[in-house]
Amino acid sequence: MNKILQISVVLLLFVFGAVSAEAKINLFPKPRYIPALNIYGDSGKAFRMSDFKSDLLVAVVWSRTCGPCLQDLRPLGNFTNAVRDDGIEVILISPEKEWRTVDEKRNFLRRLGASNIVSFNDRNSRFKDGMGLSVTPTTVLVNKNGEEVGQITGSVKWDSAEVIDYMRKLKTKVSEQLNESESADKQD
């Protein structure tokens, strides 16, 4: 476990130039339980982090009134295209009250180069508050068991080669960590 954390810190130092001065990456030594907090799709259907089964879920909590969030959308759209086939899934979570209609949100994301990212609504900020998030953008990193493995707070140069490489390596480490944990559970 410590080896994964050490590798992550080394990768973090390597990637530091691709993350803005305000961004902070916090990878947890062990995956954390995520409370059963709902986010809502455009149809109104409720989802939880445990519903997503990609190897690494990149859930970006953002707001349309947040300048850094808006600057991140086009690079995040490019990042989504770059990692689409790598077991990494990207979603957006924004306050529901910011949108009058689904079409308004879709058009907004299209204009900012993020129409390829699935977007969810956070009703009454219950997800954001329940996760203890106070800053946007905050990226919640989730393994395929629906557990939080880390957070990135602040703006990231998502489409830089360094960040794309880092996230691919992180996905591999998260998968290995999960496999080791499952193997240990089977031996007990």
C-alpha cells in the first residue's frame, strides 16, 4: 500500500507543472467509503457513485459561476476523448438550480467544448455538502467499487500529456490496489 502512495507522490511531482498553482491533489492511503448521496441525470434518474463501474471515475464538481471551472471544460472534454477507451470515465456534477432546462445546460456545455461529458445535477447541493466539498472545481476520484481514492481541488490542465499519462497510471494503480484488496479478502 505504501508503495502505491510513494509512486503517486513521485507522479504528482512529475505532473506538478501541469496543475495550476491553486490545485491540490490528495490521494488517500486507503479508499474511503462514499455516503449514499444521489446525483441526478437529465431524465431525473438518481445515481450514486457506486453505480459507476469504470476502473477510475473522474467526477468533477463544478459551477457555471466559477471562472476556473469554465476554463477547465474544453480541456476536460479533450481529456475525456483521450481516455475514453482506457477504463477512465469522466462526469460533471453541477448545482441543479443553475439550469432552467436540460437544453440550456447541454447548449452551455457544447459552447464550452464539453458536450461529450455526461453531466449530472446536484439537488440542493446535497452531494457537494455531503462530500464535504467547499471549493469548485473539485474532482472526486472513485474506484469501480464506488470508493473515493482521492480528490483534486482546483483547476487542472486536463488535456496536457502529463496529466493524461498521470491519470492513466493512477487508474492502473487504483485497479492494482483493488485487486490486492480482493485477493487479501479471499485469503481470509
